Amino acid sequence: MILLDGRSLSPALVAQIAAGAPIGLAPAARASMERSAAAWAGEPDVLRQKRRSLVGADAPGTESVARFVLDHCAGVGDLLPPAQVRALIACRANVLASGHSGVRPALVEALCTMLQADVIPEVPSQGSVGAAGDLAPLAHVARVLCGFGGRCRLPDGRTGPSPLPAFHPTAKEALALINGATLTAALAALAMHRAERVLEGAVDACAMTLAVARADGRLLSEALLRARGHQGAVEVAARLRARLGEPGQAVRAPDAFSLRAAPAVLGAAIDALAWTAGTVTTELNGACDNPLWFPDEGVVEGGNFHGAPVALAMDVLRIALTQVATQSERRTFRLTASSITQDLPSFLVEGTGLNSGFMLAQYTAASLASECKGLAHPASVDSIPTVQHYEDHVSMGPIAARLTLRTLENVADIVAIEALLAAQGLDWRLRGMRVVDGVREHVAPDVVGPGILALHTRVRAVVPYWADDQLMHPALRAVGGLVRGGLAEDGVTPW
């Protein structure tokens, strides 16, 4: 069981919880939560004002709490997948477990029970600007938790009302349930987990292409990369050297930038991921709520609910992923062009004319790369004021995170296409085959490192060598699954 204490949640743990891992409240968090709840006196100003304006000064607090939650259930669009809702609930519970929100341990326990029972509220994916918290999506969770209606996905797969007892929140607990950019953080955590796999796959697919292209091994020189000093590039070159084995030296013109500058581009993405992961991990364990209580200062109003840190991180990662995507697509293109490879058949299958080979795979990669460019526009640069200009600056964090998850799907398939075509090219190299002036010739087979052979075997385990055209979609889907589960790993479930 993963225990939430407000301090030690990581993107990897969020991914486990999203996949069904059980959670609970850490005993160490209980005492600080109880102190915070006991010290909180009265009703938060925002609820007091709403009670007076909507239901009258003498209306009971329970009615104002229900109205407050229901008023924020304004989401639209497709429902979030259940795994993402699980992540959202766990991340909000961890924020509350930090002991600054003035809520009882029972609230976090109720959220944990919801996940333990696999009762997952239906939460629309759109409607939050990521500033005064991800109000709408969290309100849809709070509605179900507190017995104010709403529908859930139940353990048997049906949808319906929650079978769990309603949690009866205090006014502050109702506010704390929705007042934080926690959908942004939850989706960002899942993006971190997926981005690690995609970037590892991108490096491995690149290694295969470098082997097929017989690239100049000096582009991976450690001295070369350390002279510039970017750690990500140094790490990528080391991984590529480990895959390729002893570097060769090409006796021709320097390689194209999609080969020669691969460590620079992939390394920049690795560095972006490292920075983003730090930001997201900090957010997962931060008091993203308002107002907050501290033993020495009492209640403090601030802007901790604003999603700017994670929104910016998601935009940076998405831009980095788009660079990876566009460079991978260029390597894929080079593999299909006999005028570039010189001795491989056009589109990597003999008899081009009757055979289209992998021509359409490159079409698909080009389409996905272009889509990535559109998705890469930073969501965080936009701000539309809300609440009559009271909330006059917003982060658009949920949009940034959703776009990053969409981009990751595209990049995973682009990387898979490169790996698939590189495996086909490797078959020609390893079998000592080449095509010159349309005629197949036999030459000495290339010798490649064991790391390249292992990657080739991984791809060939799901897609055999193509001697003639076959249905493309199943092959793309199969290798796409490998990338999503870890191209070089066995037995890992795709996300």
C-alpha cells in the first residue's frame, strides 16, 4: 500500500496509483492534520460570502457547503479516463495530508476509501483555467464524495451513483477539496512517467538508425560532448555508445544533422525532463491550497493554488518532445530514401512499384510530427481573466498537461515508426544484402554491438521482416505498444 504523507509522493507512485495500487493515510500525517483542523476557527470568507449572497445569512452551513460544491461542477468535454481520475484523487489527498489545510484525517481517509472501493467519479476533462485551483474537475469529485449527486464508474464496469457513505465536510473541507491546481499536477505526474519511457525509446530507436546509416561514431565522442557541457547530451551519447559498441569512422561527408546532432536534441529533452520532474515532484508534495494554517502564523491567505509552475513545466516538456519528434521523423525519412542510403531499397522493401514498402509509415510519422508542432504552442502564455477580473491571471495548467499527454501519444508512435524501419534496415545490413542500380547484391554482413542486436530482436518479436507489403496498421500498433511499455524492457505493461 502507498501511504500518503504530503511529503513523499512521486510521479512513479502516482502512475502506480493510477494503475490501481492501493493507498492510505500515513500515520505520521494524522497528528499534523488533527492540529490543523482543531486550530481552524469559523467559516472561510469565500463560503461566508456565498452563503449570504445565495441562501441568506440565516441559512444552515450545510446548505451553503452543498451549494458551493455544486456551483463549481461546471466541467464539459470528454470524461477523464478512470486512471487519470484515480491520480487526481490521490494527488489531492496527498496535498491535504500535508497538515496545512485545516481538514480532518477523515477527509483523506474518505478519498482513499473511494479508490480502495474502485468507485471512480465521472469527471469532465475541460473547464479549469488552473488558477484558483482546478475547481471544476475537483468539484465533480467532491460532489460524489459528499453525497451531492454525480455518477461513478463502479467496480463491475457499470456507471451509477456512489454506493459509499457520504462524507460530511466542514466549510473549510469543502473549500480544500477543490482549491488547488491538482488536476494539473496529476496529469503532469502521468506525463513524467510516460515521457521517461518515450525518451528512452527515442534514444534506442536512434541507436538502431545510426547503425543502419553507418554513422560516424565520432559524433558520440565523450570529449566532444563534455566540451559543450550539457549533461543530457553526455548521457545520451553514453547510452548510444553502449548500444552501438565500438565507434566506427565514416570516410565520407559529415552526417546529416538528424544523425550528427542527435545527442544535442535528445539530450536537451532529457535535461528538460529532469527539470520538469523536479518541478512536478515539488508540486505533488506542496501545499497547493488556500487559505493555509501554520502553527506560528495562524491562517494565511495566499496564491498557492495557482498552477503556473507546473503549467510552464508542461509547456517546456512538450516543446522538447516536439523537437524529438521532428528529428526522429527526419531519420525515418532518411531510412526510406534510397538516394540517401545509397544501397538500401526505396522504402526498405524490394520491388518498389508493386511494393510500397514503408512509404506510408513515413507519411504517418510526418502527420504526427506536424500535429506535435500545433500542440506545442505554450498554454501558459495565455491568460483570460475570470470572476469579474478578481481572478485576473490564470495558468491554463490543465490545458498544458492535457496537450502534453496528447503529444506523448504522438511521439511514442513516431519513435515506434523509426524503430520499425530501423529494424528492417538492420535486416539488410545483418544479412549482407544491398541494392545497387536496382539489383540485389550480397556483401559481407555488418557487425553490430549486442545492444543493437537486442533492440532488433525486441522489434522482430512483434513484427517479422517484410519481404513484401503487408497490412501496416498492426505493425505500427505492435511497436507502438513496445515503446509505451519500454522499448528495451520485457514484461512492462504499456500505459
